[in-house]
Amino acid sequence: MFIQTESTPNPATLKFLPGQAVLGTGTADFPTADTAGSSPLAERIFKVQGVAGVFFGADFVTVTKTDDVDWDHIKPAILGAIMEHFQSGQPIMAGEASAPAGHAEHTGEDGEIVEQIKELLDTRVRPAVAQDGGDITFHGFDRGIVYLHMQGACAGCPSSTLTLKMGIENLLKHYIPEVIEVRPVAA
């Protein structure tokens, strides 16, 4: 098994490509070791000293490290953990756990606007940020403000504010006049 790695715009995050499906569809975010219980693979990666977060996409694993370790020191152990997991035959997600769809539900008025926002995110934004090892999902819409949840390499990325304001906000405002601002939300 050959696992490729790619850098991301976030220097604290690396993207690992095992050459086979990780989730197939959807994403799974494990911002801390305490949240990794539903995934044997995430638990295995968190055992590496210096791992701060794990994120799964369709065909990649994104790992975020703590500031006090260098990639040169932990990358081999992470590669080993991913390889061991795929060779073990264990599932990526345990039991009935599955990847969530991503977007938060929205009820009430503005339903049509929210559907347009989700459609633009799914077709224009999410494929681009997946290339960088992350995901951005809809969290809410209130009085013209779109709230988005940033995951994987996008969470804590130095260029995430620029991506949100100059990229996503401009895109949504262009297609949906009711949108006046885009803001990130914490998990």
C-alpha cells in the first residue's frame, strides 16, 4: 500500500491519500481524541503523539498536528497507523456510525434561500475545499447572515478568513441577493 501526502493551505494540517475510499460519501470530523470513539481509524491516528485533529473525506484523511511537534517527526507514525488500519480489515467507522450529511437542517421561512445556499456550497465550494483537505458545511441562516462550519484543514487555517470573505461570501452574494454576510461558527 502506498499512501501519498499533500500539503494544505494550513501548515498544521497534512492530507493523506491512501489510494482507496475512506468514507466514499460524506465527511467525518474528529476535532479531539475524545470525539474519535466512533472510528477505529481515528482512534489509531490519535495514538500518535502530537495529533490534534483528524478529518475523513471521500478518499482522504486529513491530520492536524499540535504546534509543539514537527511533521518530520510524526508523519512516519501517522503513515504507519493508516497503513496498519487498512491492512487490519477493521471498518473506518464502527458499528452503525456513519458519516453525517454535513449540512444542518433549517426549518421555517427562508427555506428556499437556504436550499440555494446549500446547492452552491455543494457544487462550487465543497469540492474546492476538499482538494485542500477540508470541508465547509451550512450551519444556519439568520437575517441575511450565513453561518458556516469549517472542518479539517479549513478549521484554524490562516487563509480561512480570506476564503470565507473574499471567496464564499462573494459567491453567495452574487447568486443570492438576500445574503449580506458569511460568518464561521465553532463546532
